[in-house]
Amino acid sequence: MPIGYAPDMTNCDSTEIKWENLCHQCGRCCFEKLENEDGTIFFTATPCRYLDVVSRQCKVYERRFEINPDCIALTPELVRSLDWLHDKCGYRSHFGLKRRQSKQGKKNYKGME
């Protein structure tokens, strides 16, 4: 949810609103990611077609899951299991999560630094 954006939350409960407000609206999760056979995740410069790359706002936020089946609804369970969310992600920060280290002791992420 973009900063200053006030979606119609009339059908949402307070728990859902609080969860949505954890997002820092950086838009990083809206860029394509690729994973190779050894598990290295590559962050691309290719955004979702509905992401305004200047404002980092979703152009179809209210209907994003309906319009874009590839859009991922980040739930607490999913946030805990996804390694590609960056460490400063509001959802990850909420749980105190850090990305896992590779076997060599280095983070196994390319293009996110």
C-alpha cells in the first residue's frame, strides 16, 4: 500500500489493516526474481507491469490479486518462509527476521544490495 494511499478498507477488519500498514511501500517485492539451480536468487530490474516505478505505488492496488494472478498476498506464514524479502521489509522487520546465509557464509542474493 503506497504511502498516503487510503484504500477502501470498509470490508477489512482491524487485524488486516494493521498488517497492511507494516509495509514500507518500497516496491521491491514487485520486481521479478529468478532462482538458479543452486538456490541463488537474482533480483531483476523488471517490475510488475502495474507498479509505478517512480512512486512505487501499485496502479491496481484494490484489485491486484484479481487482475494479476502472479501478485503474492504476503501473509505472516508466507513472510516467515520467503527468503527473497529484503531484511528491511516491514513485514520481515515485524518478526525480526533476517535472510539466511549461504553455505559459504555469504548472502545468496544478487542485485538486492
